[in-house]
Amino acid sequence: MQESETAIDAQTQAIARLTQEVERLNTHRFVTMHNSIWRLVLFQFTRGLAFGLGSVLGATILVSLLGWWVAQFEFIPIIGDWAGQIVEQIESER
């Protein structure tokens, strides 16, 4: 009989701790933000803007560094021939 009472007490304490934890989580900012659809939409929109801006800035820096690095080479025959063909093609279309 005493073992069943101890088991019931342990379960009651576990449920009480679980209830406290759920109450604490429900007051967390992340959960309260998702309670309002407009706050969630604004958050996701802002997050998308930040991601887009970061992607564009990162790609711009990466491409400009790559362009600078390639420009440091004095002689690249493959690119020079290819660029010449493009220029000829553009001028023949005029």
C-alpha cells in the first residue's frame, strides 16, 4: 500500500513540475508572439527582408572580390578569346 502511495506522490509531483514548466513556456516571448497572427506576419516579413538584404550584400561582396582577383591576372588567353568573340558578336548585330 505504501509503494502505491509513493508512486502516486511521485506522479503528482511530476505533474506539478510539468504544469509549472508549461506555464513558464506559455509566457515566453516566442510563444506569445505566435499568439497574434499580425505579430507573426510582421516578424516573418522582417526576417525575410533581413535574409534578402544579407544575401544581396554577401553576393555583391563575393562577386566583387572574385572580379578583383581575376583582374589581377595579366594574361588569360581563354577569357580574352571568349571576350573578343562576345565583342565581335555584339558589334556585328549593330
